[in-house]
Amino acid sequence: MAIKVVIDDKEITGYAGMTILEAAEKVGIHIPTLCHKPDLSPTGVCRICVVEVEGSPRAVGACHTPIVDGMVITTRSPKVLALRKAALELMLTAHTGPCVTDSEIKQCELNSLASELEMGPPRYTVREPRFYPVEEANPYVRRDLSKCILCHRCVKACEEIAKKNVYSIGYRGFDSKIIVDCDEPLNREVCRDCGICIDYCPTSALTRPISWAETDEEKNDLAGAEEQPGSEGNNRERLLEMLKAEQSKSRFVSPEVIGDIAQSLNVGVSEVYGVATFYSFLSTKPLGRNVIRVCKSLPCYLKNAQMIIESVHRAIGIGPGETTPDGEFSFELTNCIGACDKAPAMLVNHDVHGNLTPDRISEALKSYS
């Protein structure tokens, strides 16, 4: 069944499953993208391709939003342009590549996009810039994660084109990063003579080492090589369940168990580690027999979460991220414990303790000793 939409006052006929980006490109309407590549499945993480849809309360990503009959879409309204520039400015703020200050360097797609959107220097500064040492030990890929903008393109290219599943996303929030295995340096023989991730990296976070040389014969060897196990047909839906079971059993998820789970589900070790580090109720380091969790989000902070932190420290002598010497308690900050109505509150194992005072905190902790 044909689907008719209007994009920038042009009527377009599409089909079910066609994205806004595809429909726009069909009639020559340019929508800038960064994380998107036509031969990779869309992720929509960069928000550069946002557009306005009439009747929608918020802008949507054109690369992954399917068209619906009757849609009226605007691709270059003042609101859309402002959103694109804001997203790009935040990326430029955290990006340490030389292209930020050298307009003559054209290799960086971030710089090219900034020129297209007529961006000036970013107005913001990062109080604690993300810095990672450059990895040059691998003879096939040089990694500088300080220049990574988390576009996910290397992850997708390695998974969907190379079929190797070397990369994944680990941790969360400002600590998010591209990881290999259990956040280890890239030292994988499977990367030999591949370089696909390098070709898809929009910045210089992934580059070829100076000593790296590729011949036509090696390219042909790669093209005819047997594919590595991919992610098709695996049991990803069981991953979180298995990690939670191991956390409950052992009080943490060890690198050995992560490797076993990856093998049993036919997924990459880095993907399993990424999930284990994303969920704050999972831990990749041993925890105490009783785990105290306090929400670090703004609502709980305003409800005196700092009082809980100080009271726990006085009661058992540890702060966030620490475990008592006897292994009885660990203290963790998390993003939510689901007890906003009882704040100030803390979670001990699966028990919620709300409307806390210093005395009530001390009494509650004694009950677990």
C-alpha cells in the first residue's frame, strides 16, 4: 500500500517501512546525518537528523522514524536547526580532535558537519574532559578514545559487516565508552587485515597504524574468509536474566562468567560486559553480603540524600564505592531506587528504607549485621 507524506511542501509517495530520511532523499531533500550510514541499521543516537512532524510534541530522528500516511514533515525550521546545532555543539565540546581548531583538516566528519551547519566554536567547556591513553600496541588498529563521539558506527560495522562483534558500549552516562571484551585494550587477531571499523569511524578515534599496509591480495583474502559467528539467531533476550542470576548467586559477575555467557548466547564478550556495566544493580567487582544503594539523581539530592551518605559513613565507616573490611556491607550510588515518595530513602539489598533520619539509618544497618 502506497503511503503519501509531505516533506518541506513536497508530496512524496513511499512504502511501509520507509524512513523519513529515505523519503526525503528520494526527492533530493538533504537531511544531515552523523551516526547513520545506509548500509548499517539505524541507531538514532546523534540526533543530528532530527525533523519536525506536524502534531508531534517533539522532534524525531529521520534516520529511524518510519513514515505514516498523512505525515507533514519540516526538515529546516528554526527549531530543527537549533536542535541540530545544540547536539553538535555538545559533541564538539567533548571532542579533542585537532579538527575542532583547524578548519583546514577535512578528514573529520564532525568538522565537515560543523561547517555545513555554520557552527562557531563551542560555548561550553568540560570540567573533567574524558581522556584515554592512545592504544598503539595493536598492529591493525590504532585507537584514541579521547576523540570518540560514541556514534556507534564502529560497533555496527564490526557486527553487521565484518561479523566479528569485537566492540560494544560499556557503562552509562558520561562514563559511556566503546569497549573491547571486559574493557580491555584492543588486541584481537580477528582484526587482522580488516580495518572496517576504521573506514566507518567519522573522527580519528580509529586509524591505521603507520606500519599497517594493505594489499589487494589481503583484501581478497578478507572477502573470501569464513564469517565469524554473528548475532543473528542468538538468545539476547536471556542475557539480562543470566546476569541477574549470577549477580544474585555470586554477588558480582566475573570476567570468566561474562566469557561463558557470551559463548553460550553466541554474542561478543564486549556486549555482555556492556550490559553488565550499564545496569547499576549489576556489578563486575565483588560486593559485600549487604548492598546499600542511595539514589544520586537530583530529586533525591534535594531531599537530603547527602545526609544518608554522611550517616552511613558514620555508622559503618565507608563511603560510596567502598566495602567494609569484613565484607558485610558495600555502599553504591545509583540512578534510581524507585522510592521518590519516601525520600530521603535508601535500599539495602531489596528492602526500601524511607523517610530516613540519621538515627533510623543507624538502626536499619544494625539489623543487617
